Amino acid sequence: MKRLTPLHAALAGAMLATALGAALPQALAAPPTVNLAKLDYGLQARALAPGVYVVEGANADFSPANGCNIINTGFLVTGEGVVVINTGTSRLYGEQLRALIARTTAEPVREVIHLNLHPDYFLGNQAFADVPRRATAATQAGMKAEYTAYEDNLYRLCGDWMKGTATAEVLPNAPLEPGVRRIGQREIEIRLLDGHTASDAVLIDRASGVVFAGGLVFANRIPTTPHAQIGPWLKSLDALASLKASQWVPSHGPVHAGNLGEAGGLAQTQRYLKWLDGQLRGAARSGLDMNELLRSPVPAEFKGWAAFQTEWVRNVVHLYPRYEQAELGGAR
């Protein structure tokens, strides 16, 4: 039997990955219709199961054209109040999310759960100043350290969508612990992992099997990496792989069924991170600089994902210096 060279093996793997990735729909619902003139995000609540809602954002990078709304938030109707999962990118988003919840259910908002420290998870908190806002200790510390930089950056990127956003007084104010809590008619499980950030929470609605995977799972989108550690991230994905999810709700990318296997977002994220780790490791071993690395070939599957042009560059900027240091004898 003819032995494949490393190049042929890589090409074969890329072709297989491309075929698998194509099986995941680009979207299971139309993206929100944004009204730039009215600063209206066009948020819609889509029921994934009785009482379990997702509010989908664009599968794209931050842009005024999409309102800088690129996150999937959500909420659970429990019978004893609504549990909100992340509050979006701005004061306006938070206010429009809360109004959407009020149009969907008569139950009051009970609490907010933040799945990690990134800005689109909590910059809408002003609309939820009257309820507990839960996050892990590490996430709370990260938000406190970085919220001013987040606000400044998003004001530059998003313009008027950020009007009035000021989160200093509405950072998370309650703990988020792992385990199962019964709230009204629902059992909500929180699993605490890491890798995408220093603290990545995953929320599971036990009755429906819907998993809000936060930033650990990306679907048809290049993962973001400003706080990433690839090794721990891959371990966290291995831990999530045993879940019997009915549906996966990634923070970025289309919601999809839990039975897609290698075509699903979890497997996509695993493939990309393994490829990225090998690419960065090999480039450092070869002594490539960042520009040379950025010109190196990328599998067609990944080039076809949302935000490739921006996030691939950011991945290299965020992570490559560690690989260079490791190759020179430092710790990574």
C-alpha cells in the first residue's frame, strides 16, 4: 500500500474536515434584522424547548452594520422567574433583551448568569441592575480588570450602539457555583471548565438537554483567543463530549442539534484548535515570523468560517509569542 506523505495526509485531512464542516447549517434561523437608524437590534426569542429560549446574533465579527451583536444570549422560564444567560454588548442590547423577555413571558427576571468575562457577556448589565448577576470569582475579577478597555474598544468599533454603556456599577455581584440547582420547575446544571478563558461556565437545562456552551464551543466560526490556553481548552472539550445534548448553543455561530458528531460545533472547535496548535508549534520550530506564519496555507474548511479574515490574524497575535518563547526555552 502506498504510504501518504505528510503533505498528502494533511490534504486528505483537510478534505475530510471540509466535508464534515459543510454538514452544519450556516444558520437554523434568520439573523436579526438590524435597524441602524433606530438603533434597534431586532432581537427575537426562539424556543428550543418549552421555556428555553435563545436570542441569536449574527455569525460575524463586530460591525456597526450588525449592531456589534454577534452573541447568542438566552433565557429560561422557570415558573419562579426568568434566568437570563448573558446580557449582550451594550446598554441598548440589555434594555432590548429585557423588553423582549417581558414580551415573551409574564414572569419577572430573577437573575443573570454570565458564562465568561468577554464583553458581549456582560456589557448589557445596566438593564439588569435590580437582580443578582452571577459569575465565578475568576470571571468577576477579569471583568473588573478589563471592563474599561472593553468599553473603550467597543465604542471605537461600534459607535452609537454603545451610547450610555457604563458597567462600573453593574458588574456581577453574586457567586456562580458548579452543580445542580432547582429553580421553580427547572433543574439547571452549571459546569465550570476553562481554556477559552480562565473560567468558562457551561449551563445545561437538565429537562430539555439544551446546553449553553459559552465560549468553549464555536460553530462555523473561527474561535476567539485573547485569553485562551489551547491545552486546557481541548481538555474541556473532551469533558463536554460526553454530554447527551439535545441542542448546542454556542456563544458564536448557529445553534445546532446534539447528534451531529464530527459535523457539530464541538468537533469543529477541536479540529481547529488541534490544527492551530500544530501550525503555531511548527512555525516556531521553523523560525517563521508572524508575517510568514500568516501567509502559510490554511485548510479550506477554516477559511470558509465566519470572521476568518480578522480572527486568524488575532489568533496569531494572541498566541504565537508563547510558542516562540517555548521554542527558545521559555515556558508556554
